Amino acid sequence: MRKTFRNRRLDRGWTLRDLAEQCERKGIPRPSDSNLSVIERGIHAPRPALRAVLCELLDLPIDYFDDGDRVAS
């Protein structure tokens, strides 16, 4: 089974706030916890800059947000 956004975040021991801080360290405007939550639940896909950083931080394929496997389980 393919690991989801949420699984990978939790594997790193990160809260949504921790992930937001990591994104900010990568040079993009800090996303809100609520924004990351809706992305994690598959309700919205991130904008391109945030998408690239999330994929890098969570070791996800760049097309992760393009397919139907993005919803957390």
C-alpha cells in the first residue's frame, strides 16, 4: 500500500505546525495548519510552489497530488 501524505508526515513525527515550519524553512510563505489539513485530506491540491516543497519534504512523487491516492487513510 502506498503511503499517504498523512502517513509520511506522522512517520517524521511532525504535526501540521511542524510541517508548516519546514515549508517556511524551504523559502515559501508559511502555510496555515488549516490549509495543510485540507491538502492532507485531499479536499484541495496545493499550489505549485507548495506542492514541490511538500513532495520534497515528505518524499512523495511530484504527481502525488494529481491522482486519486492523495486522501489520507
